[in-house]
Amino acid sequence: MSITSRQGQFPANGSAPSFTDMTDLGSTEVSFGYHQEDVAEGQAAVEHNKAERRGPIGWWNRHKLLTMGVSAAVAANLAFLPMVQNAALVVLGHVL
């Protein structure tokens, strides 16, 4: 007995399948997302990864100035944000 109908995921007769129907492994197709067309794509990916590189990989290696700017901005936020918050809270504490 098939658990589901050909049209969808719900039982063909409208009732829920029994536990023994759900645990019957004899009629179940087991696939782990691996299909024949994945073999060609996998081989192409391996060949691409083994290819000779013309330059550095990744935007952080190609754009040194941008990387330095982003790093400086993060460092400035980590350094100055607590000081600015503390100063604002002290001023608000005296004003209010």
C-alpha cells in the first residue's frame, strides 16, 4: 500500500496512514539529494577549484582600501560608541 497518492502528499483514501504503513521501508524510495546530473556539476566544480588562479580570491584581497576602511569603521564604532553613549547619558542625567 502506498502512503500517499500520486497527486500530492496526502493519503489517497482521505484517512491518515497507519504507523506500520509509515514505517514500511520496502516501498520507500531513498535518495539523499544525489542525482545523475549532480555528477557532471560536481566534476566541473572540482576542475574549477583546481584551475590556476590569476590573482587573489575574494573581494577583501582585491580591494585593500575598502577592507581597511571597513575595518577602521568597525574599530571606530567599537571604540567611540560607548564613550558617546556614556557622555550622552551623563548629560541627560544632569539635565533631567
